[in-house]
Amino acid sequence: MRIVVLNPNSTEAVTEGIDDALDPLRLGGGPDIECATLAQGPPGIETDAHVRAVVEPIAEFVASREDAADAFIIACFSDPGLAEARRATRRPVLGMAACGILTATALGDRFGVISILDHAIPRHLRYYDSLGIGSRLAGDRAVGIGVTGLADESHTVERMTTTGRALRDEDGADVLVLGCAGMARYRDRLENSLGIPVVDPTLAAAGMALSLLSPRGSGG
């Protein structure tokens, strides 16, 4: 069995970071987890125009891989093309944002989101409301770094820690969600520094996909 995790931006370093973060879920005898990059995507999904631009290519990718995959994950916090991808295949398609947020609500009372850029936050807020969990949001704050800039490790860790601390101390978040797949490599350091759970939404989505594909017991 195979789970295909699609990075809708064209930055291979982001895909590599996702791939590394998913290693703990590559279990003996379990499904293969393959990470793929959408070549047609922009370097980062940072604007509403970027989101719209990748919807059709995502659906086409999913349709083209249907016979080679048992589940798909869209690894972008806006969950672009999720509805369209689900219409393009009989396989389960999971959006990392929805999976990450739902995981966070199971771990705490109020979740905070560390986003990349301020102009992404209104789009996120609309999505939280569409999921019916807007009342559980403590806050959504941006680090002010674009997707490709997340590769600058020292600056990114500093900004994520400062932003996470503000979400915890000023907004009252008791669990945090990483608002970009490119942040996956920093989850452990952030959780250790802040002392509250930090959810990598791609990891959360992969865990849900594994549960969907696990053999059902015979009962009795």
C-alpha cells in the first residue's frame, strides 16, 4: 500500500523536509509513504492567487496517480484543491490543515497557528470558520518569512519561537499548529522550547491516512 504526500509548491527543499519529518511513520510492514513535488506549482503557496493556480494541477496529479496510491495528502496549509482532488479519485484525500487543526483540538482547549506571512491569515481564518472550529482558535500569527526563506535555520527558529511564545503567553494557546509544511523540520525544537504540544499537520495527516489503511480487525 502507498500514501502519496503532495507538496503543491515547486521547492524541493520543502518536499525533502516533509519526507524527513515523516520517517517515524515508515513502519515495517506498513504502507510506503512517498513524497512528491508539484512541478507546476510556485516556489511557495503564499497568496490567494497561488492557491487558485494549483487547484487544477493538484486534481490532475491525483487522477494520474490513482492506480499507484491508496491515499493522498495535500501538504499545504491552505488545503488547496482538496474538494477537486476528492472528486478526481476514489481514494481518500486528506488536507494537512484540517488534519492538523483537528489533532490540535484533541490535544488542547485553544490552538494557535504559526503562519508564514500576514496576508495568509485572512484566508486561514475563513478556513477555520468553514471547518466549524473558529471558536477554538486562540490566535494566528505570522513569522514574516516566505516559504523559501524558511531554509534560513537560525532566523526561522528565532522567529517561530518568538511567535509561538506570543501565541502561548498573550493569546492563551495551549497547543500550536505549524502553518506551513516547510516548518516541519523545526517542530521538535519548538515544542521543547515552549513546553506545549506542537502539531506538524503533515505528520497528523499521515497518521490519519495510516489509520484509514490499517487492516480491520475481524471482531468477536
